Amino acid sequence: MKDIGRNDACPCGSSKKYKRCCLLKMSTVVSDDLLWRNVRNTRDSVHRKVERYSHEFYVKDDQLAGWEAWCMDFKEPLGANQKEFGLFMTWFLHNWACPRLPEPRARMSILYLADRFSSLDEKELEYLKSLLNEPITFYEVIEARANHGIQVRCIFTGRELYVSERTGSQYVQPGDIFFGRIGVMSSEGKTAIFDAVSDILIPPAWKGAILELRQDIKRLKRVKKDSLLKSNHVLDFESDIRGVYREIRDRWINPKPPQMVNTDGEALSFNQVVFEIDSSNDAFEALHTLCFNETFDSLLDRARMGTDNTIIDVEFPWLKKGNKAHRGMETTILGHVTIEKNKMTIDVNSFEREAAIKEIIKKRCKGNARYKTTLIESLEAKMEEHKARQTPESSEKYAKKQQELMSHPEAKKRLREMRQKQMETWVTSRIPALGNKTPVQAMKTAEGREMVIALLNHFERSAGKSDDRDFELDLIQGVRNQLRIDSR
């Protein structure tokens, strides 16, 4: 292939000269890559020197003591995770003060600077000073350029940095949160790299604990309401910030099984409430309005009747209008009522609903119904029962039926209406992740606003996996517009 001259037309077809187009881009990539390698080499050299120096002071037990201090109350085997160990070592050498040493306040890197200053070249000295001034903290991803780098923002100070990172930039998304330390070298074109970073990529929905701590620090430091913190504030509260990280890490490594709840958010418990009754007809008369969307006669048509017009048995659902937790639901099924000749059972799925139906029956069935017992079936037994009923044929049939239902225009329209109503009312609903405030209320503080945005980022990720992705994203954008939040 013929060599391309600097002043020749660029072969990419841009109509620009080669030197003004692809040659310039190639030079920039080579330059950025060289800077990145220089800073990484400097980082590795500094860590090696300080670690070797630490062997003159530390014994094996000191590293174990440091590891226990790093982990706090959340135990983890030393060295079990390479990235976590690397993050620990940067803290161990540059932040931790060994209580056994004569100068307990001195960090190892400070001792090294005082004793071996002359062994560092200019770049190593600059990098080490950077580590002493840069806290180990939480950084949020603003933008990622695959194979190049990541634009991040410190959650505590609001400071933004572009971090050169080849591998990690391929997998992160805006809103992801890193915990670690960034090394910055002005002499290398203000190149920033991750000095050390946790292996955990924290999702946006977990941002709440970090923002709560930021708010607490601002109160203690008497920082103005809408202002952010300074780096020295973050360094002062290093152990508190690390404490939040260790809690998040423990939650990540040892996830608790999700609590199973019903549509009202109550803990699941499968309770069958049993009553003795004198008259099945009187019980039906008193309770048929629990199924408010059907008439007396239509429910009675379901009943099996005796020759004397006495109800032998009848079943119907116990309903209520709407649902506070799911605003798009017009009707909530609270339980199922079964009335027999001398017995009545109500199947519910929480202790709260059991208490509610007992109160209703006490008022409506005076003298006719007497509570006998409650039979409780464990969640495990219920799941085993459901599993036993399942066969490959029935599962396939159910999946096919659901697919047909979801592809039906009327069903899709109804689901969209429900989702639209849920998102429209979300802004005025109390959200646990917002401290039981509504998004409208939370938006009044800087921390609340950030958490609302984090939740919307989380919703957008979930929408990306939805079969109705574009519709879901439009709904979320509608919420952003309603709360006057700019799109990312």
C-alpha cells in the first residue's frame, strides 16, 4: 500500500488533509496511552518503595491488625479478594497509623517521606503527595468512553475527574459507583488513574446510605444547605466513609434473601382463618358485599344449594378498591371466602389481613360466627405444593398462555395504562429509599434530589430489559420533566 503523505487527502474520505484528520487522532491515542503507562509505572514504583520500607517497621501481626481495622465489624479473609487486598494496601500504607509504633499518628508514607525523600524522583514525589491528599471515597460515573476512560464525580465534594481506564470503561454505565482512590499527576497532562479500586460496582439504587452520610457530615461541619464538602472534610471522616463502604460490601457479598410481601407490602403468611357458623345463608347475606364487583344474585348462582334452599357451599373473593402501594391497580384481592353449612374459612396471606377479616366478621356476623382457629402454612410448604402441581406440560402451557395474553392489544393497552398511572402517582408517593418522603418532597434538598435521580437511573436500567422499552423510557422521561430534572 502506498505511503500516505502528511498533506495528502485523508483516506477516510473526510476531505481533510491526513495530518489534520486520522494522523492527528492516532497521535492523540498514542500520546494518551503513553501518559497512562507513565502514571501507572510511577504508581507501581511508589507502592513498591513504600511497601519495602514498611518491612523495616511492620511485622506480620501488624498487617493482620491493619486488616481487622480496615474490615471493621464485617469479617473477610485477608487476601481472599485481590482487588480488595490492593485497596486495603493503599489504605494500609498511606492512611493507617499503627498503634504499636512510637509515633502512632504517623502514616507509613509520611515516615518514608521524612526518611527517604531523596530516593524519590520528581514524578514519584508528585504521585505520593497526590495519594496523601486524595481520599479513598465514592465516585459516581458520569460518562464512560469504552477502552479509553471514565468521567467520574466525587459524591462528597462534587469534583469531576477524567480517569484513564482501559478495561473498566468497557463495562460501566452512568450512575454506577466506585469506591477507591484516584491518583492525579499534573506533570503528565493532569492524567488521573485509579490508584486502587474495589471490585464492587455499586448500583445507583444503593446510593442512599452514601448521601445520608454526606448530609450528616455537612451538619457537623456546618456546611451550607446546598453546598458540597471539601477534600479535607472527606479526609477527616475517612473511617465513617469506609464504614458505609463495608456495610455495602457486606450487603453485596452476603445478600439477604428478599422478604416476600403481598401487594400491600405486608410480610407473607398463608393463614386460613376458621369460624364455626350457625347459618350459611346468614353468613352469605352478611359478607357477600366483600366481593363488591358482583351482585348478590350472581354470587348466589355460584353456590351449591340444598333441597331446602340452604347454601351447602359457596366461594367468592374478598376485595378492596385500589392499592396504596400500587396506584395503577383498581382492585386488590385481600383473600378468599368459603362458606359451608356449619363452617366458614377465609384464606388470607398476611397477619394484618387476618386481623382485618376477624374484625369485619365480628361486626357483621354477630352471634352467627365464632372464631375457632387459624391454620398457618409455611412459605416453604406453599412453594413445594406449587412445585408439585407443576409439570413441563403445564409450565409450557402457562407460558404460552401468558405470551398470547401479553401480545393481545387490549391486554397491552391495559398494562400500559396501569404503568402510566403508577409512574404519574410515583412523584407523590412515599418512597422508603427516600426516607418515606415523596420525590416532590425529597427534591427540596441536594441529597434528596440526587437520590431521586439515582432511582430514575435505576428505573431506566430496568426499562432497558423490558419488552416495552421505549414506552417505559418515555414514562420515566415524563417523571423527569415533571420534577424538572434534566436528562443525562
